[in-house]
Amino acid sequence: MTISLRRAAGTMLVVGVGGTELAALEHAWLKLIQPAGIILFLRNIADVQQTRALLVAATELCAAHSLRCVDVEGGTVDRLRDALAPMPSAQAVAKAAQAIGRIGLIREQGELVARAVKAFGFNTTLAPVLDLALPVSAKVMGTRAAAPTAAGVVEYAREFLAGLASHGVFGCGKHFPGLGGGTLDSHLDTPSIQRTMNELNREDLVPYRELRNQLPMVMVNHAAYPGTPGKARPASVSPYWVTKVLRKRLGYRGLVLSDDMEMGGVLKFLPMEEAAIAAVRAGMDIVEICHSPELILRAYEALIAEGERSLAFRNLLMDRTRQTARKRARLFGRGISKALTPTQFEALRARIQRYREKIAKGQPLVEVQSV
């Protein structure tokens, strides 16, 4: 496959846009960079018809086999809650499943999330969270983390991912190598997580090791781990974490993407231009930049400029682009899903509402007809 340096730089990016439809300027820069995909947030989602139209318009300007991403974990991170219905949190579902001895509740959550994101036109939800629900991170993580033990996280994530896969939606394990020991929000600062490599190996890394063949994607966080060979460098720009640990030691072969590179956890460490280049050198397949067109274009131009300056980086970028394109083609070869009828959409909304009520009560779920 022959590809230009500019095209290679663009396909390293998954990007966000500003509103509920594309502005003329957004159309122009999307056409220029042709990113690997789009991620939408609450600001972009008014209703199902508008969201599907926005995704079609945006992904027509993206590279082939593009990602259409949204964060639907359930609980506090659920971009579809207003346009459809709120999904219960991972922690609530895991506790309910344990309380009544019915692991199928977790798979059902994955199935409902998959049905929801497909209804809006997405092919990817950036879930499940694989961080441990440790006391030290409770104020930061809230109910996003399913369980305090690696075994509990693995049980939850395996069933959730199976539910997604049963409806052709792809999940993403996050936030490698683990935020369970963190006390700071990486949106604002670089968490310095005081866990040794032995602790991480025994606990935080277990879900990635156990689920490496089931995870289509893994997201790398912006925390630093000074008690490890990764030292004070954020994991998202660390060859130690991305290449040595995730790819080589754990043997992960799927797509690797960064958490949003606009977050303070990395931008307080490096400016965007240097951060984008460092992330690619670290082993990242996709660099996620979710908000600012200026920062998106700065990262894009920095990758091109570094490829023009350094033959080694150019070769790295080209090789990574070819490898990532093959992975995207394997995962995202299908087009946008068929729209639900209004009756089907309302039935899905009602089913999610019933599911949430049953989880809140901790009662077994009464079987209902699929929509």
C-alpha cells in the first residue's frame, strides 16, 4: 500500500468536532487530514437522527474503515443518557450481579450498550474501564471501576465485552496500565501513581493480560509511575509502557490509542506537537484529540514535519499506518448500521429503563423480547 506522508499523519488521529453538525471550517480541515475516525460527546448529540447524520457527514471525510467512537460506560460517563436513557454504572451492575449470583446481568448491559450505540450510528464504545476500584482513587473514579480486585474486573469486563461483540460493537479497555492507585484527575494533572511494578503486575495489569485476545482496543492513560522503569513520564508517551509492557510483555496485538491528548496529564508534561510525536514513537496506533481544531492541526503538522526531518520517523509512521489500516479494515469493515424505526427506538429506551430499575433493586431481570 502506497501512502503519502500527509495521509499517514492524518490516519494517526481520531478527532472531535464542535457541535451537532459540521461547520464549514470543520468540513475543510477534516477533508484535509482525513483522520482515522471521529469521537462524539454530549455537545454533539441532540437526537438519534441528527447524530447519525453528523456521523455520516464526518466519516465521509475520514480514512476508510473509520472509527465512530462514543463513551458509553454507564453511570457518570454516558454520552447517550439524555438522547436515549441513562445506563447504570459498571460498579452498580457488577455489585447487582454478584449479589444475586447472576453474571448474565453484565452481559446484558453490554448488549444494551451495543444496541444503543449502534442505534445512533457508532461502531465503538470506549468501555469497559479496567481500573481497580481501590479506596485511594474512589473520589476520582467514582462508580466507573467495576470491582476492587483484578478477578472482579476481569469477570465484569469479559461479560461486558461479550455482550458488545454479540451485536458487532467494539469495546476498548481503559486506562492502561491502571488508574486504580491514582488520586488526581488526569484531565487536569499528571497523576503520580505510587505503585511498584510488582503491585501492578499482580493486580492492575491482570485484566489486560487475561483479556488481551478479547479486547479490540486498549486506551493508554496519562499517569506516571515513578516506582517503575517507566519513571515520571506519562504512560501515553512512554515506550516502556506502550511497546515494552503492553505490546511485548503482555503480547497485546489489537489497536492501541491514547486518552485525549488535550488533557492536562500530558500537556503539562509536553506541548501538543512534542506529545503527538512522542506518542507515535512510544508505539501508539491512534492519537485521540477531542476538542480543539487548533491542537488537532498542530499535532497533524508536527507529525508531517517530523517525518520530513527524520527518515527513521517517516519509516516508523508509514509502517504504523499500514499496520493500523489492516487492523481497522478487519474491525470496521462494515458501514453504518441500519436505523431503528421509531417504535424500535422507543422499545430500546423502555428496555434500558427497566434494566436500570432492576439493577437498582438488585433483583433478577425478567426476560423481555429483544429489539
